[in-house]
Amino acid sequence: MALIHGKKIKLFSLNSNKELAEEIAEHLGIELSACSVSKFADGEVNISIEETVRGYTVFVVQPTNNPVNENYMELLVMLDALKRASAKEINVIMPYYGYSRQDRKAAPRQPISAKLMADLLQVAGADRMMCLDLHAAQIQGFFDIPIDNFLALPVLAEYFVEKNLDDIVVVSPDHGGTTRARKLAEVLDAPLAIVDKRRPKPNQAEVMNLIGDVEGKNCIIIDDMVDTAGTLSIVVKAIKSRGAKAVYACCSHGLLSGPACERLDATPLEELVITNSVKLSEDKKEKYPWIKQLSIAGLLAAGILNIVDDKPVSDLFTYNKK
């Protein structure tokens, strides 16, 4: 039985990112609880929880990146199983929230899939959500249960502080990311530049203008995610063509779908810094050494401890200069 500060706790992991769950467990000083995920012959998900959860506060680690639908179904079935097994409280640790980009109707007759996912998770049995850098902050309002939106900023900021670059300019790849970029710029005591872009189609971007001076500077682009890297590759080339000394990029979620790595490999990007909110394949780690992955396990473990102790988690959202 795992006791954390006198409370009965169990931590489970499904198939999406077991390595992250194991790191969190190590930080907490506990073992992952046992469960198995299998499929029936027709492809249906089957969950087997192999130890009692009655009366326990349970945490389940499952980012919902690719394969998105499969990861969601695993989680929903797991939540139902935990609820029916009389778990006291079910907390979902979902660093990457799948369908988060479908947070509004951008055109007639479109769904708001981010809200649909919130409804499904609550009906299935979730009592609390722990996410990391939601694509749109308003997704928190889609839930009628507590949701903590952790920030990767302290982890990313610490990396660049220790890198000790000079003449830094922090770049937001669009107007929507200006607040995120400004927070990093404040930590690094650096000016801010903004890319004015137009997106004709999903996963396509065209740089229109660059607001700010990047000539002779070490530029750090910050975004919440890199998917196909269409936007990022164009921004990197645009910044470099305007005389930047070096270009770095960082994000919370390195989805790196499809041609993303090949696109970035063809740019003058020095380094892409991501977190392990999404599992990075060993093949990509070996093939693209310019990808640097930082762990958020310590951040999430600290969040779990604060939740267990009924302490605020907001103190974990800021970077404290040493």
C-alpha cells in the first residue's frame, strides 16, 4: 500500500507514456500500480486493474497524443473501471490534451471537440484533471470539475538560463502566443519579437511580417506545441534571413508528426527543446540530435504532492531565479 503523507495513493499508467509515469513514481518514492491494457479480437479495449483501489486516491497518467482516439478510449475505459471499483477520487494526469485545437467553431457546422472530450472524461468518472499548457486556456471552462493547467515555463526557462546565451530575443510565432513569450522574455530579461503570420489551411503557415529586431541576436522561439512544424520551419528561416545570429526553439509538446523532423532538419535551427509530455521515439532521438527533451516528471510529482496535501499548485507555475 502506497502512503503519501498519510493518505492512500495509487498511480497508474496506460500505454501512451509509461516512461513519464515511471519517472513521476520515482520522484514520489512509490511503485506504479498494476494494470493491463489489452484488446479483444475485434479491436475493443479491455482494461484489467490488478489490485484493489477501493478508498484510494488514484492518479492515472495518459497523454492523448497520436494515436489520439486509441489513447482516449484506453483512458475512458480505465476511468469507468476505477469508478466501478470504488476509487475514492480519480485524478487524470493528461499533460497533452488531445483535440485541444478544436476549441471553438471556426466555420459553420464544425464541432467543438475539446468540449466533447471534457464531457466524456467527466461522465467516465474523472474527478480532477492535471494538464500542461492547454492550447487554449478556455478549455478549463469546459469542465465542471477542478482542472489544473500546469506550465512548462519553469522547466524551459531553467534550461535556457543555464545555457547562458547572450544577446537573446524571445520570439512568439504568432499573436496568440505573445503572453507565453513575454513570460519567458521576463525570466531571461530579454526583448520580445512577434511574427505576424497568416494560416491559409490547417498545418500551413505563411510569414507576413516580423515585429522586432533580431539582427545579430540569439533568438528563442517559444510555442505550446510543434506538430508538423510547418509554422516553425518557416519562422526559423524568416528569422535567420533577417540576420539572427542563431535560432533556438522550445515548446511544451513535441508532437513532431509526419514530416516535422525532416522539415526542421532542413532549416538553420540550432536546437529544439521539448518536454516529455509526449513520448519521443528512440529513432528520432538518435537521428535528430538537435532535439533536446526535458522532463516534467518533477513538476507533475510536486503537483501531486500539493494536491494530496490540499496545498495550492500555482506556486509551481513560475520560475524562481536562483
